[in-house]
Amino acid sequence: MSESLTPKQVAEHNTVDNGLYIIIDNSVYGLKDFVDEHPGGAKILKRVGGKDASKQFWKYHNESVLKKYGPKLKVGEVKEEAKL
């Protein structure tokens, strides 16, 4: 089931122990179980944990990577934080 998460909630998942969430094009992915499989190494994923990594992702990957891994790693979508 897909969750709606604020950018602040994603930022709380910035380490492997916290689930290592990243944002790619407003979708949120949990990389905790993928970090050691990443062909580019774990270090780069840990560096972008809890952040919007769209720019970095698209610089090194194409859409086929997202189609291959996205369904099993996606945890939700980013929702806008309420404006007070």
C-alpha cells in the first residue's frame, strides 16, 4: 500500500536504520534492503538518503532502471506540507 509522505517525513528516513528513503520525481522509495545491491555502491545512496535525489538519479540512470526496481522499492508519494 502506498503512503502519502511529506518531505519532512522522508527526511526522517535518512539512514539505513531508518529505512533510507529517497524521492525521485515525487515518488518515495525505501532503499534499506537495496543499498548493498546498488551497482554504484552504498555510499552514494547513503549520501542522498532522506532527500530528493531526482537530479542525481536521472544523471546516471534511465527509465528502465526505475521500471525494474521501482515497483518493489516504492513506499509512497510526496504530499505537500500544509501551509499555516
